[in-house]
Amino acid sequence: MNTEDLKRYDKRVQQIVDPFGSGFPKLRKLMIEWAQENSLSTHDLMEQYMAWKWKK
């Protein structure tokens, strides 16, 4: 995934209210969809996203 993909995904994540609480099912669904779109495992996608987010 490139930086533009991560930025686009990040905008969608930010729209989820309480992504690690009541909004977690929505976050989970998005991550699964993105992983499939990019031919990655969900774990690998989360790892890339969190590493990118950490650097910001």
C-alpha cells in the first residue's frame, strides 16, 4: 500500500465514532475489505496502517 491509500483509509477510519468501542464492528469490516482489496492479511494491513499512523 502506498501513502495515498493510507490517507484515504485513514479518512474513513476517522468517520467511525468510537472505533475501538461501540464502532469496532465497523472498523473490523473496513479492515477486512481493505485487506482483500490489497491482497493482504488483515494483520499485515493493520501493521502497515499502525506503522504509518505512528510516524505521523
